[in-house]
Amino acid sequence: MANRRQLKKAINYVIIDIVEASYSAQLYNVKKTDASEKIINAAADLQDNLLSRINQAKSKKDFSAIVADFESKTDELYDQVNKL
């Protein structure tokens, strides 16, 4: 990522995509409401966590750790959404 602003935009975009996919799954299968709500809450918590870490980051090493966590945890959330 080139800078903080682009990283924040990428995080927001991906989290919104996960939330929309969860709501779509919820619309087509009402039985999956609880599971999709858990995914949405996990995505919101992840977003808050990552954005606060970005605001506190000072070095490239900090940003590398944030990007690695972002990629791994959003992959997990996408896998959960796909299993719905």
C-alpha cells in the first residue's frame, strides 16, 4: 500500500463487501441469520481494530504487520461467507 489513506479505503471496501455478501446470504436463507450476523460483527470488529492500528502505526514494519493481518483475516471471513 502506498499510504494510510489508500490502506484505509481498501479496508473499508473489503469490509463493506463482506457485510453485503453476508446480508445477501441472509436474504436467501433465513436459517443462516445467526451465522451471518456473527460474520458481520467479526468484520466490524476487524475494521475497528485495523483502523485504530493504522492510526497508531509509526514504521513500515507496523504497516507490514497490519497488511498481513488484513489479508489473512479477511480471507477467513470470505471463507466463512462462502460456506453460508
